[in-house]
Amino acid sequence: MSAGHTVVIDLPTGTAEAFLAGAGPGVLLYMDAIGLRPQIEAMAQRIASWGYTVLAPNVFWRDGTAAELAPKTDLRIPGNREAFFASGVMDRVAALTPTVVRDDARVWLDTLAEHASAGPVAAVGYCFGGRLALRTAADFPDRVAAVGLFHSGGLVVDGPDSPHLLLPRVGARVLAGHADHDRSNSPEQIAAFDEALTSAGIEHATAVYPDAPHGYTMADTPMYQETGAQRHYDELRELLAQALVP
């Protein structure tokens, strides 16, 4: 496996950093709302070690570089995570409209194709990144063969832009690891998402990870749960092995 490194990607109105690691079929990794940082790079490296090329872009590139937007304090210390999210994080998330996500995703997929082996890719997302992964699969169904969503909230909401309404356009297998304690993803929303997956005829596997908080995969935050994080790696590895040609 090649060492991971940062690449700079040209977009119509600027440039974006992305972390690139590995060799093999492509995996587009969408970060959580905290941003592109060592934790995301470590996760990309781990997935790449299974035999894949992983690209993790800074989807907030319009707002600043990864370093500029990264937390400046240890989020595991009580109060720091809350203070960081109060600094405008959710404004950056809200700015990623469906059109913006689609246009950026085309560039991410094209960049990944330059480095990965030929063939379809997987889109994997954490927190709000799960919604981006699902939208990418809906916008590019001929290019995305698998979707992994982990502790992703807001999958079923009111309005025409609700992510679950995208499912009839998705041709990928879907794996969703929901957090048991997630205010952004209630049991009713999880049930509605499962029903929408079934109605769309999508091959899928979903589960609610017991006692897992929102953000359970992120070891640099107090939300980390080792059991849930390891389960997510095990299930994701199986999904990729099934959906992508080595």
C-alpha cells in the first residue's frame, strides 16, 4: 500500500485538499462535520490497507483549508466539542446544497478515477457525510456500487430534499450503522429509512449499534465507542469486498 498524502484538486472556483491513500478499487470517504484532520486520515489509511484507493476530500474547501478549519483544542476535554460546533460548523454543513454536493462529487469521483483501478467505487460517509455519500450514489448511479453510512442523522426529514427520497435513484448496495443514542436519527426515522430502502428494492443491511452515541467512530472526540467503531470496520470491509472487484 502506498503511503497516504495530501493532494490538491482544482475546482471551477478554487482548490480543495484531499487525503489520498492506497491502491486498488476506489473508495470516496466523506468526513464528518469536524473536518479533514488526522482522525479522518487514519481511517482512510485503515480502509486503504484492505486493498483500496481512498480519497477523503475537504468538502468545506470554500470556507478554508483543512488546517484553518480544524479544531484547535482537544475535543475529548469536556466542553471543547460543544464550543467547536458553536463556531459555525453547522453553517458550513448547511451551505452544501444538493447542487453543490453534486458538482463537487463529480470532481471527487473524477479525481479518484485517476488514481484507483478501473471500475465502480464505494462512497462512505460519517455523520452528515453519510448524506453526502447517499446523494453521490443517487447522482452518479453508474459509478457508485456501494454506500456506507455511519452515525448519519437527518436521513428522513420533512421536505423535498430529504435524503431518503433519493433512494429510488440509487443502484448501490447500502450499509447503514445507526447510533443508538442519536438525537438526529430517531427510531421512527430509522424505521422510515429502512422502509424506503425496501420499497426502492435496494440490497441493504442496517443495524442500530447498541449504546452507541452519535460519532461513535471518531476516536478524537468523547463520542468514541470502541465496540461500535470496530463493528463498523468489520461490516464496511465486508461490504467493500462484496461490492468492489479487487
